[in-house]
Amino acid sequence: MGGIGKTTLAETVFHRLSSKFEASCFLKNAREKSEQLDGLDCLQKKLLSEIFKEEGLYIGSTIVRNRLSHIKVLIVLDVSSPMQMERLAGDRLRYGTGSRIIITSRDRGTLRQTVEEDNIHEELAKKTVDYAKGVPLALTVLGPLFFNCKSKEDWEDEFNKLKQFPSEDIQKVLRISYDRLGKYEKEIFLDIACFHKGKKVNEETPNVEAILLSSWYESEKQPLNFKLTSNLIMLIGITFRILDRKSAASLDLPDSLRYLDWFAYPLESLPSKFSPENLVELHMPYSQVKKLWKEDKRLVNLQVLDLSRCERLVEIPWYFQDLDRVTHFHLRGCTSLKYLPEMPGNIKYLDLCMSGIKELPQSVWSHEKISYLNISCCRNLQKLPSHGCKLKVSGSFNLDGCTSLREFSELPRDISKLSLIGFQRLIMESTDDEGVLLLAPETRDGQTGPGPRGRGGSMRFGAGMGLVQKL
């Protein structure tokens, strides 16, 4: 209760006794000041300044804590929450022998800081940790709320009250962290925080910029219409099970999308009405897509395309070669994909590992900007371009598992290793300035056999190529 003279009485005691201590501090209006921006931090600094008569001390410093443990102090605090008391006079702050701390509060429950260990119920503690999402700062704030609970029923009542009426102290502490962010960081934080979780999406929220769609089940057969979220920039989707494609719900996407990441996307193509001109990154691993679109589209801003493990994918649009901003292209595990279009001029990263391609386009082989190329385990790959290799690939070059490969006449000039695991026999015939490498893959019975059509593979290379390693 306020107005009964608690602070006045404490101040009188402080003035009478302070001379008997090495240091003293009376924190007036701690209750109001702690609610201001950085209020508790300022109060901690003031506490140390009053005790040591020094500025710029930090209460988390080991040296400062050691000094506190050797000085006899008198401290008077006026608090309104257990968190304020913990930060200013908690057990983690060890004052010297003979120190006294006087605490006034309008709430008697604030002063009751002990709970018998036998009354702590493990299952309720786990619920509290889950509620706090494991955030240490949130647990620090929530912990004192249960100090007055002497029984399991008390704890459950407090926990249910907390779920219905979230702690204001948590909001205040997190608000301080948020206010310290810069303008750009705040926008990123809000983009992430405003993700919609769950199956139901409010379709009349035009100001939403980011959505996380965690499931889309066939049983609902409910169309997903994001058209009304006209400012949507980022959409992340996760499909947990395969839909019946004939009865799957329809999908509408807004043209504002810049980032689309949908794991196990369930449909055979993206919506025809979706215009992806603003799209910068498109990630659709493990999807059921056969073609990206059924008609030509403009992807003038696309930089990253990830179609890894799309086993039903059969075609890459011919106009892909005109997408000059694309730098990363992932086709790992696209086993139904047999042919590639010509490559864009600025691509740097190309992953074709375990894909179904039969041949490598000349535009890949002669590309001057590709610094990463993975064609290992392409079992259907029959040949590489015969000339004009300008790849910037260096270090190892991996042809492991390319057991249909019969011949190739050159390799990237900067490689130092050639890996040919799966080929059991190498025969090299050399002349003055070049060599011929004959390859024979392992047959089904484990014996060395000829390559496809009764012949081994062959490679001609210059004398300066170096050793062939890791065979």
C-alpha cells in the first residue's frame, strides 16, 4: 500500500545508520526509474557510483564483484517487482560481511524470495521453460513469479494466469533490447516476428511482408490465396506429406514476392498467374514440380535457383540462358532431368551431382565465370564437350560414378586432382606432348570391363596436367 510512510521511515533509518558503514546508497524512486529505457542499467551504475565514488563501473565485471565482496555497505531500495530486487540486490551480488540491505515495496509478495526445494515440480518447471522458449532472459524474469508458490496447485494457478495474462516485465525487458536495434535491424526483426505459423492464413492482411506456412494438407482442399497480401516479400512453405495432385488445392501468389522457399512444394508447377519479375531467390528442394511454369515468364531479378532433389523435374525453360543475374543453380538429385539449356553469362555455382543429364552443354564447358561445378555420380552422362574449356574450377575435379562416360579430350586446366572412383582400370599411352587415358568402369560382377558399346573411355591431356590422383 502506498502513502503509509515506508520510504520516509527507510530514509530516516538510512541517515541514522549510514555512518557505521564503509559505503552507503539510497536509491530513491527505483520503482519509477527502472521502468524507463535502460532504467535498471542506470540504477546499477548509480549504485556502484555511490558505493565506490567512481564512474563507468560495470556490475558484471569480475573485479567489481570482488571489490563489492570486501566492502561493508548499507543499501536502501524501493522496488515493485522481484526482477528489480534481483538486479540490484540479488544473491549474485555478494556484499561484504556486515552489509545491510533495506527493501521497501507496496507488494509484500515481492519480498518473499524462497520456495522450499521439495515443492518444485519438475514437470511444471519444464512447462515454464517451454513457455519461455528457452530464452535465458525470459526465464530470469519468470522465475521470481513462482517464488510465492508453496504447492503444486499454487504453481499451476500462477502458470495458467501467466498464459492468460503475459508478464509485463518480459515485454519491458525485450522492448529495451528491441529499442537498441538500428532502424534496418528493427525492420528485419519485425519481418521475422510477423511470420504466420499454422495452417490458417489471414488473407486480408495487405501489410504483411513475411509468412511462414508450416503445412498444407490435402484433407482441407482449401485454396491458398496470397494475392491480397500485396506487400508480401518473403514466403517460406513446408509441406509435410505428398498431396493427391489431382485434387490438390489451388494456389495464388502475389507478384511482390522476392524470396520464395517452399520445401516439398506439392504441385507440378508454379501458378500461371504469378508474375515473378521481383523474385530474387527461388528455393524448392524435394518438390513435385515437373516444370517451373507452363508458359514463359520474366525472371529478370532472379539470382539463386534451387531445385535440388526434384525427382519429377523434366525441363528447365529455354529462356534460362537469358537470366544474366543468376549466379547459383542447384540441380542435385534431379534424376528425371536429361538435358540442360545454355547457361547464363554470370553463373558461378552449378551443382549437377546425381542428376540425370546425358551431356554437358558447351556453354558450361566454355564458361569463364563458373568456379564450382559438380557433375559427380551422373550415371547417364555420356560425354563432355571436346574443346574450349575455360572453367575456373581449381583443385579437385570429381567424375566419380560417371560410369556411362566413354571419352573426354580435355579438362579444366587449373585442376590438380582428378577423381575417377568407379573406374577400375586406367591405361595411359603417351607421346611427346600429350597422353591418352583409357577408362573402364566396374561391371556388375565386380570385374573390370569395357565401357559402353564395348569400349573404354579415353582422355587426351597435355603433358603439364600433372598426376591423376584418388583413383
